[in-house]
Amino acid sequence: MTDLADLATSPNALAPHYSRFRLDERVLLTGHSHQAWPDVALDGLVDAYDDAARWVDDKWDRAEAKADEVRGGYRRLLADPEGAIALAESTHHLVVRWLSGLDLVGRRPRLLTTDGEFHSLRRQLARLAEAGVEVERLPAEPVGTLAERLSAAVDDRTAAVMVSAVLFESARIVGHLGELAAACRARGAELLVDAYHALGPVPFPVRELGLADAWVTGGGYKYLQLGEGNAFLRVPLHGLTMRPVVTGWFAEFDSLSDPHAPDVVTYAPGPQRFAGGTYDPASNYRAARVFRFFGDHGLTPDLLRRSYQHQLGVLADRFDALDAPETLITRDRSAPLDALGGFLALRTPHAARLRDELRARDVLVDSRGDVVRVGPAPYLSDDRLAEGIAALADSLAAVAG
């Protein structure tokens, strides 16, 4: 079993398990966007191919067993052992189906959200607003009062509130979501929490957080190392009767041979009602192997949280020691590290150029507008983090020069 010292020291104990991502040749500070996959992920993909080759169209029973493993992995992360989990290729697929089940053309034509949501939700809601749906966005900042402000804005016309647990641009944790859930419950509105940037860096026990009757979505593309195609929607008990308008034939997969009236749409019981059409099961095979890898190495939410907090401390201390001019680059010191998820957000007017300069030095980060996002991961030692900040110093000198 791995512990924090194993992750911090050089060599990092996990690093050998990620050989194909060339961790010894470059510094991957992409932990908030695309982490390395452990080598066992490839075993999962080979298993998917082998099952298809052996079983052909009968592979789907085996694919469903892998999907069940993935659902179990998400239940453990959410500390929700009986949770109803729907899977899909992306959160967008799931959120669109969920939106289609809301009463947006009846008594509840209003959607409430923030200006800090990820692009897939931002874009979809903007298009719905163009089509006549009432969409209100509250400023995400100041984050400390966001849940309170959303709670005050919920009314009897609100179909749903949509908010992130951790903001994707700043890594700021949104607190008091349980109080927001209570406000939604009192008004009869649904609450959807985007936990994509929480799972991994931030423990997210839904019931302890007061989110038992909330919808929670997220995926494994980022911190969980599951790769593409492994998004989830946690469906609250009352949501198991929702009838999404946008629906695929897998939502009645188990009853395809039953008689069907042409004008009556039936749904599978449970969260399968949010299924779409034919999907690539290889993604679930890969994810199941990675979830097992996390279990084998003791990468629990608690250990991951301690690892990310330690790594953010290393990065912040090294960055602060650069004493770079604030006109060139700065970080938000008003937020303590325990108020952040899994990355540092560095603000600079040269974000795109710094990203490119770092890439030329074999240090990978990304940028969003005027923010460079620096994301550690549990397979990086403290020494590798220090190398990344040293490369940032060289890159800043090149930009300033």
C-alpha cells in the first residue's frame, strides 16, 4: 500500500506503473486536465478486444460487468454504496438527457447557474437561452458566498440549479452545497452538482455533504486517470422516475424483445433510464482496471487529498520563492491551499506564451485565458515539481526578456 512519503520522495513509488507516459523524460503538470494512465489501462483495452474477438455480439454481458465495476468505483468515491449511477461517454450526454426531463415548458421555465461553469454546460445553456429558455447566471466570485447567493435566487419558477463543486478555472472549492440543496428542496427545484474537479483532489461524500437528494455528475478523464468515455450521473432516489425526452435505445435494452406500443415510451428501471445508444465498451474495461489499480495501491480519497495538498504546498512555496513581479505573473494568495482542489491557477497576461515556453522545456501545463493552470498528480515526486517551477522561472525570463 502506498503512503504520502512514497509519493513525495524521489523516486516516486507510483511512477514505474506509468511507463508509457514517459514520466522520466518530461514533467506532466496536466493533473487537472489529462493525467497519465497507469500501464494496466492498456490491459483493459486488450481485454475489451479479446472479449469482442471471442464472444462477438455476446460480449455485452461482459461489458456490463465492467460497467458495474466502474459504477462501484464512483460509489466509493462518493461514499454512496447504494447510489444509483448512470454512465455515458461524457457529462454532456448525461446532462442533456437530464435537462430534457425537466419541466422547462410548464410551471418551471427557469434555470439558475453561475458564470464559472465548464464549457460544455456554459455552451449548452447559452444555446437554450437563445432558444427561449430562461437562464440566469450569477457571478461565481466571491466563491465564499456563492451557495448563499444561489439559495436566495431560487424561486418557484426554477426548474434546476447547476453549480460546480470546484471551479475549473480557479480550483476554488464551492462550500455550503448542503445548504443550497436544502434551499432547492424547499422550492421544489432540482440541484445538479458538477463534481468533475472535486473527485480525486477533494473527498466528496455526498450524504455527509447534505447532497442525498442532489444530482451529481463528473467523470474520470482528469484526476481519476480513467480516460475518455467514463462520465457518470448520480441519480437521487426521486430521480428514478424521471422520463428524459432525449433517450436512446439502451434505456430499454433489457426489454427490447417485449411488445412495444408505437406511441408509448417505456424506460428501464433505475439509472439505466438515462442511457443513450450503442457505446464503445472499451472505455469501461480501461476504467475498471484503473479503479482496481487505485484500490491495490491504497489511493483513497483521503490519501489523494493529502497528496494534492502536499503537492500544492510544494508548488506554491517554490513559486513564491521566485519573487516574480506581479505585473508578470501572480497567484491568488487570498485563498488558503485547503480552499483549493487539485491545481494552482497562475494569472498572467502571457499565459499562452508561457504554456508554449514550458512545453519547449518538456514541462506540460495548460492555459485558459490569462490563467496558467499547474496541476500535480500522485505519480510526481517533490523533485519533479521543483523541476517544473525551475522551468517556469526560465520561461518567465524568456517572456520578460
